[in-house]
Amino acid sequence: MLLSEVTNTGFFNLAPWIIFSPVIGLLVNIIYGGRMGEKAIGWLASAASGLAFGVSVLLAVSLSGVHGEAQVVLFADWIRIGELNIPWNFRVDTLSVTMMLVVSGVGTLIHIYAIGYMHEDVRFKNDLGRYRRFFVFFNLFIVMMMILVSGDSYLMLFVGWEGVGLCSFLLIGFWYEMDTLGRPSWANSNAAKKAFIVNRIGDLGFILAAMTMFWYFGSLQFGEVFAQAEEIAAHQPLVMIAITLFMLIGVAGKSAQIPLYVWLPDAMAGPTPVSALIHAATMVTAGIYLVARSAPLYVTVPNAQYIVALVGAVTALCAATIAVGQYDIKKVLAYSTISQLGFMVAAVGMGAFAAGMFHLVTHAFFKALLFLSAGSVILGLERGHHHLAHHGKSEMPAEAAPTPPKYGHGSSSHNEAFDPGDMRNMGGLRKTMPVTFWLYLIGSLALAGIFPLAGFWSKDEILADAQLHYPLVYILLTIAAFFTAFYMGRQNWMVFFGKARHDAAAHAEESPKIITVPLMVLAGLSILGGALNLPYLHTFTHWLGYTLGGEGAEVVAEGAAHAVEAAPWYVLGGLNLAVAGLSTVLALAAIYISWILYGRKPLTHGQIDPLKKMLGPIFTGMERKWLVDEIYWALFVDRYVDVSRFLADVIDWRFWHDWFHDKFIAGTYNWLSNIALDKVIDTRGIDAFFNGLGEMTKQASASLRRLQNGFVRSYALAVLFGVVVILGYLLIR
């Protein structure tokens, strides 16, 4: 039975349906999906996610009706042990509802896109049966993320936190027995394991934070913890620093920050809708949400805030440089996500919680657009390659037909492996896939922070706050923003401009409407998303202020937005024209440089990257990801393997098996049984005793046998002797 502590106004009692609806969708697909067609399966899963979005909209409307006052919907008792009582409550406030809208809204668009994408992907991989499984996992992802953002306690949040980790493992390794090209391989399985293990390391930090919190606060409920935050920080500052930094470890795992970001690029092993869902709407945003939700804790420890901000800024710059040297279209976007997450972490670390969450929302729009558009490109090339496999080689004139690149991908022999995600196999797609091109361009410009697209407003809010309070963070983020515009320009020139560098690119086909329509919606949001928090209005800042301000956390809203009177002339309504102007000029300069290198003279087949000629080993470092993976392998993975082999060979086999079992236990048993028990106890003891009894019996028998000689006279003499003895005894007596 649903119990509620909310007002009778609004739709707050519908809160459990943000979880119930996707749960129902996945259960129906599990039970009845085998008798349903692909479209029914896909649209059912999409409708389930869409219903969660509808409920989220109603919750947002209801919150507006009560002026943003947080509501708690009591659903059921969960854990009750003695005086400990942890109910399963739904917390409905402006922060949680913002996350609900992003997760379910963007997630629904990705679901719809996946209907068309997976229809082709399961056929390219030749396994139609996995279509249903994919949408079951997809709905489960929405369920777990909704649990994470709607919980009223850190423990309930942790359930969703672990749940999205499980879902990422299932979806990254969806094609677990093959690689992205459909060849037998454990590459995808290894990528899933890598994500799972790295996130478990981060989760240890979350667990330590929760345990420390429960020990000193006596509770994991948000309200009870936040009410004691200032007192604990005043009397035991080290405790609060420990809690917030332990949380940072969890954030580094889930939101892919240094040093635990290495799993996210490998997450591209999953189908493209998975990449979009993880990078844009679900898993990687969990860490940002955790810091924003814990704002009352972080504002009490400025030192921890600075560490968080610095980690985010360094991550943003490092990942941006790596993205410059990548050739896989999704890998570029993956490192871009790590970089943009660095912007968000830096923002919430600085105390600019509204700016960080604003960038989270706009980033969900244009990053989902970019990933799904990249999936459209990949499908287009796969259709082109499929066309060639069935209709022969290119119909272009021989002198115009591209030849295979020298780097080993894209052979014109259709029997060899072809990588449709390698940008060196692309080129000229602006003509063959015009819809995807324009949509991708919108997402790229939004990510680069070009006015007036959504990324311009949200990124510059972060830069403006950093410029006011954290100069080092501002410098690092500004350089990262420059690299962002450059690598997105490089990617667009390589993918869509010039001539096709592979026959498949020349025969690429535009994606159907089931794929392009969700992209158009996301493109619209990428264009108009900045309107959520325009200067002077700051609608989004005020919306979040109901929650963050209500919990006692100071909402640092881009400096001048809350101090208009003291703002210099170049700050208008919270918009710092100097910061915005500099970042825009740098972005345009970066795009121009990318045009000089890649657009003015587009790459041809087999051509070495012009940056490689210019930068040499520096570009090689970018291309090889600064050898971070190799360093991880050398310091941790190889050492772990060495320890495992030592434990397996020396400890388990040589010591435990050969010596302890074979020599100590078996040898001792054999000695005891052969020497002690057999030769001493049994032979010399038990056998000797009973053999002695036998000998005594034999000797007694031999003596008695002399009396039994068979002569009557002997028996008469014996009787006479007996009578004499008896009579003698009687006479003597």
C-alpha cells in the first residue's frame, strides 16, 4: 500500500511509476517477447520509458505548484533492524526531477532510435534472437538510473549506483563472443569486464564514504545527514574531508575521471545506442548527481571542493588532448565525454552546482545527438559495404575509385575485415548522408561551444565561475575547450568532406526515419537548450535553488548573476562577455586550424595524418592515449597477473597441492598407515598379542593331550589318585 507524506496537490503519488513503468516493459518483453515481433518489442520498451518521462513531467509541474518544496513519497518499509529504520522513499525535488527528465526523456529518444539501429545490427551480426534481450537490458538501465536519482537516502542511491554498473556490464558486453566487426573475439567481453572492475574500485570509495557517514551521523537519510553537516564539519573537519574525498573516488569511477576513466573509451564495444545511453543520459552522470546532491557536505570543506574541481579540470584537458589523436569515430566522442564530464565535475567542485547541472542537461542533448549520429554513419557505411559484397566492386571509374589505406583497414576485398567506425575509411559522406551530416554538424558546434547553441551557454557559465574563483581551473578548462573545438572540427572534415577513402563510404546510404527523427528532436534541443538558463532570467538556476538552497548549500550561480550591482561592465545579466568572447574566439580559431589541416586539403587514402608530421612524438602520445593503458597494465594488471600466477603456481600448486596435500597430508597419512599403524601397532602390537594367545592355547592343548591317552588303567589310576587326595584332605582337616 502506498503511503505518502506529500501534499494532496499535484501528482506526487505517481512517483513510483518512474520505476514501475520500465519494470513492466521489461517483464512483458521477457515473458511474452518471444511471441511478439521486433517492432512490438521495441515500441513497448520505448513506451515504458516514455511513460516514465510523462510521470517526470507531471512531477515537475507539481513541484512548480508547490514552489519547489521538496516532497517525500513513502512507498514501503525496507530495512528495519531494532532502532534502525530505512524506508524505501521517493524524494521529489527540483534536482531529482531534473535528472528524471533527462534520463527518461533522452533515454526514450535513444530507445526509439534503437528500434531501427538494432534491427540492422542483429542482422549484421546474424543473431536475430538478441533483439528482445537488448531492450530488456535497456529498460533495466532506465529502472536502475531512476532508482539512483529518486532515492531519499544514500543507501537507496547506492542500489541504483550498483544497478547501473551491472547494466553497463550487460550492455557493453552485449556481443560478448565477438568484436565490433562481428568476428569471433573476447574483445567486447574484456571491455565489459574492464568497466565492471574499474567501477568496483570506485564503488569502494562510495562504500567507505557511506560507512563513515553512518558512523558519525547515525543515518544515511539525506535530510538527517544534511542537518548535521555544519556541526560535524565544525567539530570534526577531518571526518567531513574523508567523506567527501571518499565520494570523489566513487565519482571518478562512475563519471570517468582521473585515474579511473580508462573504462569509458572501451565501453564503445557495445552497440551505439548503449554508448549514447551511457555517455549522455545515465551512468556517467551519476557522479555529477552525487556531488550535487551532497552539496551541503561539500560546501563545508573548501579544501575538498578545490581537489574535486582540480581533478575535473585536469581530466577535461587530458581527455581532450587524447581525442585529438583518435581515428575511431566513437572513440573521439568517448574521450570528448570524459573531457566534458571533467567540466561538470570542476563546476560542482567549485560550488557552481547549477552551472554543472546545466551543462549536464545540455551535454545530454548534444552528446546523445553525436553518438546516435555516429551510429547512423556506421550503419550507412555497413550498408555500403553490404551493397559491395552483393553487387561487386565500386562502379566509379578506376582512376577515381579509392584504394585500400596502407594502415590495414578497409581493404577493397570484401572478404577481409572492414571497420565502419574508422574515420580513415570515410570521407565524402556529406553528399551520400546529408541528413546525418547536418545533424552531426549541429551537435559538433554545440559541443564546441559556438553561439547560440546550448553548449555555448552551459560551458561558458562554468568558465565564468572558474575565472572568478579558481584561476588554475579556468586556464585548464579554457585550453580543454580549445582542443574540443579542434577535434570536433577535425572529425567533421575527415568524416563528411573530401572524397570517399573507401568504396563503402562511396556507397553509403542515409538512415531511415526511425533513426533520423530522434536525431532531429535532439538537434532541436541542442539548438534551444541554452534557453533553460539565459542571462537575466536564470530559470534553471532558480529551479535548482529550491533544492540546493533549501538544503543549506550556497548556490554559486556564475558569479555576477547574484551580484549584478557589483558586476563590471562586461558582465550582463550573469553573462561574462570577456570569458564568453575569449572562449568563442578560441573555438573559432581551433575550427579554422582544423580546416587548414584537414578541410582545405582533405585527407586521401593512405595519407599520414598531417598533425603527425607536425607534432611527431606528441601526436603519437595523443594517438596512443599517453600510454595510460600501457602504464595501467604495467603497474596494476601485469602485477595482478604476476601475483595471480604466483598464487596459482607457487602457493596453490607447489605449496598447497604438491607439498601440503601430497607430502604433508598424504605423506603423513601414508607414514602413519604403513609404518606406525601397520608395522608397529598392527603387526607388533595387535597381531603379536593375539598370536601369543594362540601359542598359549596350543601349549595348553599339548599338555592336556597327554592326559587323554585312551588307556582305561590310566583313567582308573587317575581316579584312585583323586580319591586318595580327597581322603587325605578330609583326614588332615
